[in-house]
Amino acid sequence: MTLEPARLLEMYRQMATIRAFTRRASEESRAGNIPTPIPANVGEEGSAVGVCSALRPDDRITSTHRCLGHAIAKGVDLGCIMAELFGRSNGCCQGKGGAMHIADFSVGMLGANGIVGGGLPIATGAALAAQLEGSDRVAVAFFGDGASNEGTFHSSMNLAAIWKLPIVFVCENNGWAIAVPASYALSVEDVSVRAVSYGIPGVTVDGTDVLAVYEAAQQAVARARAGNGPSLIECKNYRWDSNSQVDHAAARGRLHDPLESLRSHILNAGTADSDALERVHREVDAAVADAAAYAAAGPIPNPQDALDSVFAA
Amino acid sequence: MREITYVDAIIEALREEMRRDETVFHLCGGLGPLEPLASEFGTDRVRVCPISEDAYVGAGIGAAGCGFRPIISPGVMAFAFTAMDQIVNQMAKTHYMLGGQARFPLVLRAATGAGRAAAAQHCQSSHPFFLNLPGLKVVMPSTPYDAKGLMKSAIRDDNPVVFFEPQSFSISGLIGPVPEEEYTIPLGTADIKRAGDDVTVVAIGRMVQAALAAAETLAGEGISVEVVDPRTLTPMDTATIRDSARKTGRVVVVDEASVTGSAASEITAVIVEDPATFRSLQAPPRRVCAPDVPVPFSPILEQFCIPDQADVAAAVRQTVTESQ
């Protein structure tokens, strides 16, 4: 598909940002500045950016424990994410959520989730809210192949289908549920065929091809916005890193680099030259460095802060 | 004052709040007594859901986070256990985990307790485990008046509220006085259902009726019983409970739940861990609860397990004896 140069470059910038940010977060984790391993998104930037590029700022998403790509692509401030990872009070969740619970309702990021499949019903509710308020906002539920074996995958798709809710279910199938291969755990080769059970469209796209993801997402989002109901998109991804630096899934798939693919596309199409792309990387690196500095300088919570925000006042 | 049923009192609260606030809507497992609301407000706002509790409980959470005030009615609370991830991991924790940036005003209302010969899944008192989930408010009214006033407050609250309705009330058709005019009851306020001097009986839900019946019997024996109904278990009105305990010096706590880890256990702890209240006690506090067994089917077995007025009266007499 043909896209205007500015949009292509913005996609490239976002994917580069996700990669640089994730790598920096992993370094900070290894250095002890982040008290937890980072579920990495390296190699999976295409699905996050491809889908979120088809959304409006007032659309809403839910995410998974592997949330950094979704959060960045939806527009959550880098500094607020990094500060949250550091456990600081200036984090997007005031240091109470951490790596698996990045959220910023002000940009439609309704939250990552530490429970596999936990976010699908919540995104379904966001779509229900859009329908009830008579708006044309759309909700997206990101989840993995593992979640497609959870009950919420099936019950949420059925609910969304019978009520024609404006939602897109996006399965990022990276072939691994923690350390269990999809080839073992899935009854079908393509998660997208499960859409048939709910009478909704289901497509499988190459998740490392951001433009293919974007095209599929645009169609599904347009359908949802027009009031025609939900869709399922399966993005075949390749997880480069292990789940969270603690399991033993092998690093694979570096032949399928979504960032490198988009770079080739941009250079071949003459959208920009390599100097322009290098400039993007320099700007991205600076932004990530700023985010890390913001986090490192952020206030450490007062222990008593643990007692706040249990209930809304 | 007119008298209406417990169920009708709740329906009145729902109707008034739906008229007052168009963001209030229902996600229910079936219409049942909500039928008139569907007629008045339409099936968009009174939505019958497929039997997918995890999906519609979670959808309620999502809609709440996006500006609505859903009332989620799975029927018997046991049915909501298929949505336990959504309740425990999402509903209770999301506001806190996200640093308070979003509010989740919703009511999860469901029938609870025994008394209908339906065995251990349909007949169980699960409120104690909701007490150990910070982030949830827990309400269990014992009268039509309390049910209406507390439901209105629960709907207006900006937090998830779990609202337990003893199912024996709808079976028995319990009625009570409910004013025509508007009123609310704040969450976290106990009510002294009967004033007395000798023994404090703290009772929850339908155990309030058993406690009041026992108090009447005991009055004839010269024992003056004060019946305190916490009405809300989270937040709990510890001041009213402790005040009463200090006044009488004798405490019996009645809860339909199995005794281990019951709300009665928590209320007992609230009483004895306060030094002044502890020193005022003339006898050890006593819990009257179900034994640690699943509720059995056969009515004679079920009745054996569930505390009744005779059990409460016996515990009060024993407490009086121990204090002499």
C-alpha cells in the first residue's frame, strides 16, 4: 500500500523508539535500576505500530505483560513509562503498577495486564462504553497466542459479536506462550480461524510487516467504527528475546526484523535516505536518554504512599 | 410507612438511580425482577448477557473505566466465580495498580447464603473472601430499608462495590418499611437494630433476623440484647461495634459463613485488639457461624449447618454465664 512519507517515517520512528526504549530498559534492569526483568518487545514492534497507526488518539487499547510497544505506539510519555519501570513516584502509575501494568488513560492506554487474557473483557467493556455513549471510538485488545487458549478470548469475542461492539482483537502470535510452543498448545495453526466460531472476520498477517499490519488494522478499525462489529487480526511475530530474561526460549527469527524491513522499504521507495533515517535514530536515542534521566531523577516513593489510592476518594 | 419486599426495595433503588444518572446501566445474567427496568429504560441499558461471566464482569470493569456506572448481576455469587480473575485481579486492583488515574464505579450484586435446598454451589456465603481483597467495598443489607439506601450509595460510589443480597429474603418475601421519599445510607455506617444493655450481638445479613428473634426470646429471660448490624463489611464501622461492646461487656458475633476466616472472625478481632474494648469485656467473645463444611442439600442437614435464633440465644446465655 502507498502511504504518505510523513506517516511512513513516523512509523519508523515509533518502531525505532520501541526498540531503543526496550533495550535501554533491559540495560537498566540488568544494572539494578529497574527491580524486575523487562518483557521485551524487540522484534515485535511491527504489530504494535501497525495497529496503533490505524487508531485515533481517543481510541482505547488494552495490552499484555509485553506492553512497552503498545504503550509507546499509543502515545504514552516515554519518561513516565521509564519512571514507572524504575518504581518512582513520577511514573505513570506512581510506582504501583510497574512493568506489567503500564497505563495512561489520558491517551487511551487502559492498561497492560499481568494475567494472560485478562485485558480482553476490559477492552470489550471499553467498546461497550463507546457504543453506549454513541461515539465512534474503537477499542483494541492486544493479546498473545497463549491468551487465545483462555476462556476470555472466546467469551469476549462472542459477546462483542452478538452486540456488534466496535473492537478489534489483535493476537500477536509469537509462537511461544512463555516456554510452551504454539505448535504444541494451539489446536489450529492460525489463531485467526477461531474467528469463524464467532461469525466475525479473521485474518492472519505477517506481524513483522508493519504495512501489512496497518492495512489489516485499517480495515478492521473502519468496520468497527462504522458499527459493523468486531474483527480478529492475528499477527505472526517472532520473539527475539526470552519471555522476561528468566525463561529459556531460544532467540530466533532475526531474519524477520520489522524495523529492517521498513527501512528497506523506505530506502527502496525513495521516501527518505539513510541520512534521514540515521537522524531519526539519533533523535530516538536522545528521547530515550531523556526518559532514563527523568526516571533516574524521579522521586523515590515515601513508604507510606503504599497506603494511598486503594479507593477513589 | 408502606412496607415493600427486599427485592422491590432494590429495584426501586436501581430505577431511581437510572433515572438520575444516564451512565448507570445493567449487565445481567437474566432479567427476572429487572423486567420492569428493561421496559422503562430499554434493553441497551438493561442488557441480558450470555452466560459468560468472565466477559461481562470484565466488560463492566472496562465500561466503568470509560465513564459508565455498570451494575453487574450474575445471579448467585457462585456464578461469578467463573469471573474470579476479573474480580480479584482486575476489579479490586486496577485503580490502585494504575496509581489512581482511573475510577471504576460499579456494583457487583449477587445473591448469597443458604436456605433454599440447592446444595453447596448455589448456597454459600462467600463474603469473607471478598474482605481480603483491598480495593473492593463489601455491603450486605439485612432489611428492605437498608437495601434501598445502601444500593443507592453503592451506585453513586466511585469504587467497585460488591453487594450481597441474602437469597433467603427473596424466597421468604421478606418485607419491611421503606419511605416513599428519597434517602441514602452512607457506606461504612453500622446500625443498632435493637438497643440493649447486657450483651452485644453483632450480626450480618440474614443473621440479623435470627439475632433479633433471639433478642426477643432473651428479653423474656431478663437478658437485654443489643443487636448491631455492620451493614457494610468494607469499610467497617468499627467505632459503633466497639462502642456497643464496651457498653455491654459481652459480645456474640453471628455470621452465616463457615467459621474459619469468617467475617465474624474479623469483627471479633476488631473488638479485642482495641485495648479499651478488650479491657471492658467480661467474657470471651463468641462466634456463631456455620461449621467448616460445604452447605449440604437435604433441608435437615442444611438447617443443622446454618445458625438460627436458637443458636444465637444459646451463645448469648453461655456468654452471660461465663461472665459471672
